[in-house]
Amino acid sequence: LEPRLRSDIRDELSRRGLAEWTSTSKAETLLTVKVLHYTTRAKVKDRSDETIKYFVELSIEATLMGRETGAPVWNSGPVTRKESYLEGGLPDAREKAVDFAVRELADRMAHAF
């Protein structure tokens, strides 16, 4: 999850022109992304208590901090997405949750700057 999230955030912020990536020593700000919550769970069960629908929930938060001061410059606040899926559908549901969270995080950053 983390490598995919990191890669997608980097790609989305670059695509929108919101970030220019460089080495830490040359950076003006540092971006930290925390996975606040990630879970998969049974959602709907049938009469014989068999799970027929599941959900995945992802919550992330990003913070931009000044490299020299360490002071926060911007915080996204929690970005949460819940996706439901049927048996075997976890990979697609997880991808949709990550895609939504990344786009929402980038939207919030674009509105702030």
C-alpha cells in the first residue's frame, strides 16, 4: 500500500504542477504522508452468516513542513475513502480508495496554493 500511495501522490502532484521533486538538502518544504487508518471488513452477510460484501477503508493525512524550520506550512486534514467490494475484489477496491485519496489530497493542496 505505502509504495503505491507514495508513487501515486508524487505522480499526481507533479502532473498538476503542485510540486517539483528534488533532494532533501535542496528542498524548500518536505512532504510527509501518514496512513491514519487502513482496514478491510465484512459488510453484508446473508442468512447463513456468509459474507457477501466487504469494504476497504483508507484514511491518510499529508503535511508540508519547512525544511529549515520544521514548521508546518500546510496540512490536508484527514482524507478518507471507503469502497465496497465482492469476494475477490479487494485489489480493485483498494486501488479505487487510493486513487480517490490521492486526488482529494491534491485538490486540497491546489486550493491552498
